[in-house]
Amino acid sequence: MATTQPAAVDRPPTIHDIAALCGVAASTVSRALSTPDRVNIRTRQRIEAAAAQLNYIPNSQAKALSSGRTGAVGVLVPDITNPFYFDLIRGTQLQLKAAGYTQLLVDTEESDEVEASTMEQLRKSADGIVVAASRLSDDALLAAAAKMPMVTVNRDVPGVPAVLIDTPSATSQALDHLVSLGHKRIAYIAGPATSQSSTRRWTALSEAAKERGVEVRRLGPFAPKTQSGAAAADAAVHSGVTACIAFNDLIAIGMLQRLRERGIRVPQDMSIVGCDDIFGADFCNPPLTTMASPIEQAGRVAVSMLLAQLNPLAGGGTRSRSVMPTHLTVRGSTGPAPTPAAPGLGTQ
Amino acid sequence: MATTQPAAVDRPPTIHDIAALCGVAASTVSRALSTPDRVNIRTRQRIEAAAAQLNYIPNSQAKALSSGRTGAVGVLVPDITNPFYFDLIRGTQLQLKAAGYTQLLVDTEESDEVEASTMEQLRKSADGIVVAASRLSDDALLAAAAKMPMVTVNRDVPGVPAVLIDTPSATSQALDHLVSLGHKRIAYIAGPATSQSSTRRWTALSEAAKERGVEVRRLGPFAPKTQSGAAAADAAVHSGVTACIAFNDLIAIGMLQRLRERGIRVPQDMSIVGCDDIFGADFCNPPLTTMASPIEQAGRVAVSMLLAQLNPLAGGGTRSRSVMPTHLTVRGSTGPAPTPAAPGLGTQ
DNA sequence: TCTGGTATGACAACCGGTTGCCAAACTTTG
DNA sequence: CAAAGTTTGGCAACCGGTTGTCATACCAGA
């Protein structure tokens, strides 16, 4: 009769069961488990043994309620089915799990309203949030960040910690690549009007174009989906450019499909550059030249920054801004500019 | 001085704030909000007005603690980055949100241990779980289902409610398609050994093959990733078959890439059929013939079944099994069998 | 041996709701 | 008009932990 087996009731064990088993107070059990130094090592070991024996699992709800911390982090993405976010999500998930946090993933459906209401909701049930490609205004985002710890991804608002993917500089690399292939008339296929990264990229691109003395025009905006690629392709053909830099790979892949349908050869008649190097960019037809960056790592960094904000323990200042490098991955969708006499472009 | 503004403290409002504002007890507020019939309509309206004025949001942690229900549902997938799950996740997310539930998405990393520990963890923080393509044994799954409401996807265990995707019948359609194209020697590229759907599909396929008098051999197992496609392609070529039915599109796409590298033409030298019709299947090179099914709908159905289980209110018996239809989508990766004299296959 | 300091563990309040029970108030009925 | 029934709302316990406060016990130093 060494152990006073509490009849193994169906209900999962609580600290009170452990306390009863060890003959100590529940608070002592709580301390033994969360503030080990605060308790005699022998008592602690007894408690730990009892906890193991009962297969004790702390109730996160109760812990959250009393301590104020939920152990959960919200991750908001505009569209779960966009492959770009897969790697990001995987990165956040890995890093969160490693730190013992739970990930609350929400698809905000590209809607600022859903995004705002989700944040309000999460304010109680999460310790912080990672917001990818927010559709909110700067002010709204700043206000939300004041209410709960937040890290944005691909959204630069002063005062809000952010992980930025350096697509503007990659865009310049893409331009150089196209220029070196002889392209003179180039289009930027813009993303959603509310996308800040599209705007930033266009700014960088038009400046770089000016320096290099080539003409870059902006087409769009287009929704970041493959379906939008058809309209983008038609617009590009109509505008008489010989190369396009697309907002993202989804649009670029959609363009490839449309151009193929129309009998316009890529890259002979038209070169296409995508962005993000998503799943599929390497096996579409032709394989897509695109701007790649370590997205999974971006997710991990975002979480690290958030957790540093949540647990401002030792260590120096919290980074409030992190820029992920980007590079151009050249594949089959870009090639030499067609010679002026070349047939095929529907322009006059 | 109509309202006694409680100085708008920083802390978010609780039912006690509302109670004070209305001059009633906290319990009355609780009832007014959750059991409206239990409270006088005038009182209720006053409370509702006060709640709106204070912008009250109930604390889900506290609610969960006292009521025992968390309002959250766990969704377990083996690999978030597998595009197959995107649509599933989106389906569950939509249906859950519509019902006012929160989705807890977890990537179990194709590991039965992670899966089991996640379930244990979720037992406290979720009301139920949806488990896609479980890697657990039947017994373990059954035991877990006894402890918390569960619906599986693509996993058939007696006693556990499930949404099944009818790939076995689609596999027969695929076989018919290949047979009608003249293929006689066909390979099934198997998925992970622990995948029940791979096993079920193989069973259906070998039976159908017997009926039709064609030879189908099994190759594998292979991990469900594009990288595995190379080995699968090599094995298929070596085995001398003229057509392959792959466990899923990831493997199939990987095979397409490898065959291209090796100069083996698809579909002239080898036909390939995938499964799932994932993102990318339509734009790979050549576009993939594949078995398609309404995955998003599968996610919705799974959630509906789970919620019916959680709230066994009115309405007839809870469905415990739902089969999603599947059909073959023919694209460019399948074609007539090569004539016996045709060159190209590295077999003797 | 007495005093001050530290280690240890118990008590109880608290987090923000839910819910069983009961009493007051109101309504209906004989 | 009184008795019985029905609303309505308050009290308090409870969910499962956390944490501030305090008493006891143990230790070393004087």
C-alpha cells in the first residue's frame, strides 16, 4: 500500500490529485511544477513522481485564465490556399512548437474586416500574433499592435516589428537579368492595390528602370491568383512589352498558361519573371524564373521576434525589423529579347 | 449622468463590469448572454445594450474552464506543405468558422508519436478533432476516439466516424482509362507503408486488374513527396511497365520531372496517372491526368460530422461515415501505349 | 542560548465565467 | 383574498490552476 491510488476516476488528474497523493497543498504542487526553485528538492521529486504516475497534463485553459498567458500565438494569413504561405506557416509552426506554444492559424480571406475581427477575438485567446501580408491600414495595424504583441510579415509600418522580404532588391536583380537579355520594354504586373509589398516593389522597380534607361510600365492591379494570369497576360501582350515581372508566382504561372493558349512562346516571344518561388514554380511549363527567398525561415524569425517580445528576459534589445535576403533563380521562362523583326507580338 | 462610466480602465470588460453598469448580478449577465430565455426580456435588453456599449467580448478561456467546452477543434494533418491538405484545411476552417468554432491546426510531421502526443495535448484544449490520414494504428485510433470526439479523413476504422475519399473506385476508372489506351503492363506506385488509403487503393486496383486481365505490379513504398518521384520513375522504367498509377500527385509530378531528365517522353513512352488533383497538376509538364475529388467539401463534411457529434441536438442519427465521390480528370500525361517495337524503354 | 535570516509550504484570493439552488416577486386560479 | 405556480435574479460554489502573504521551521552567527 505504498501509493494511495485514487480509484483512477475517469476525469483527468489535476494538481489537487497530485497534492492529495503527496500529502501537500495544491499550491505546492503548482510551485513544484512551475517554480522548481521555490520548493524543496525532495518534495519536488515526490511531486514529479506522482505527476508522472498519474500521467498528469496541465490544463492550459486554467493556466491561461489564472496566469493571463495562453501559450498560443495566432498566425493570420490572407489565403491558406496560396502556396506562398505554406512554407511560412510551416516555419511558424516549427518555431512555435519548439518553444512550447500552440499555433492558431486563421485564414482572413483577403478581407480587412475578417482580419480586424479575428485580431479582436484573438486578443483573449492568444499571447501575440503574426500577421502576414496584412490588408489593414497603417493606423489600424498600429492600433492593433498597441493592444497585443504583434509581428508583421511583409508589411512595414513604423512602430510595428516586422519581417520583410527584400523583394524590392530582388526586383532590381530581375530587371538587370532582363536588361542583360536585351529587353527594353518591360511590364510590372501589379498585385492587389492594398498590398504594400506590391507598391514597394513597383517603387524600387521604376527607380531602377530609370537608372538603367529602360521603360517599365505598370499593369494591373491583379488578384494574386492563377486565374488572374489570363488577364495579365493579355494586358502584357497588348501593351507590347517583351518581358514581365509579375507580383507573384501564381499570376506568373497563370500568365504562362494563357500565353501558351494564345500560341505565344515563352521565353522566345515573351519572358516572364515570378516572385516567391512557390511550390510548382520549378515544374510548370516552362519552369519559372523567379525571385526566391527563405520563406520558412521568415516564419521562424517572425516567431522568434514575437517570443522575444513576449518574454523580454535577458539578452539585448529586441530586434524590431528583420529583412530576409532574396535572390533571382533563373529557369526557363526568361530568354533573350525577340529581335525587332520577330513575329508574334500582337502590337503595332 | 445616465451611465456610470467605469472610468474605462485598460483591462477589457468582463461580465462584472456589465453587471455593475446595469445594477444586476454577474450571474444574471451570464444568463442573459447564454440562456436568454432564463431572464426577463427588459433586463436582457439592458444587459445587451451595456455589453455593446462596453464592447464586451467573452473570455473564451474562462468560458472553457467553467463550461468544459473550449469552442475549438483540432485539425491534424501529416504535412502542412502537402498541397492536398490546403483545400481540406480551407474546408474545415470555413465550416468551423461558420459554426463559431476556432481551428487549431497542427502538422504532425508524418509521425505517429507527434500525432499521439498532440491528441493528448488537445484533449484539454479542444472539443474534438479532425484527423487526416492518420499514421496511428487502428487500436490507437480507436482508443483516442473513445477519449474525445473524432472524425477521421481518409482512414477507415470501425467505430470511428470517417470521411472517405473514394479513390479505390477512381483507381479502377484510371485502370480502365489506361487499358482502353492499350496499356497491358501497369505499375502502382505505392505510398507510405503506414498509409491505409494506399493499401486500400492497391487492393482495389489488383482486383480490378484481375478482372480485366491486365498485369499490375506494385512498386514502392515511396514517401509522398516530389523528391520520391525520381526513385519511383526509375523503378517504373526498370520494371518495364508502360503506365503508372501513382499514390498521389506529388510523386507523379516528381516522376514527370525525372522522366524528362532521362529523356523518356510522357505520354509517348510512359503514361502517368496521379491522385488528388492538387495545385500544380494542371500546369505541370505535361499536365497530369489525375483522380480528382472535392477535397474542400470533404473538410466541410468532416467538420459537420464532428459538430453533430458534439451537439447531438435535434435531427436524426449522426452519420458515421461519408464517402466523397472521385472522378478521373484526363490531361496530357496519359496516352496510347507505345507499340511493342517502340524504342525508349530501358528494359529487356 | 538568543536573534536574525532564509527556506519551505499552507492558506486563500483570484482569473472570468457557469450553474445549481433558493428566495423574492409576480401571476394565475379557486 | 389566499394558496399555488411561475418567473426572475442573487448567492455561492466551482472549473484548475497561479500567486501574494504569512507562519513555521531550520540554519548560522553572536
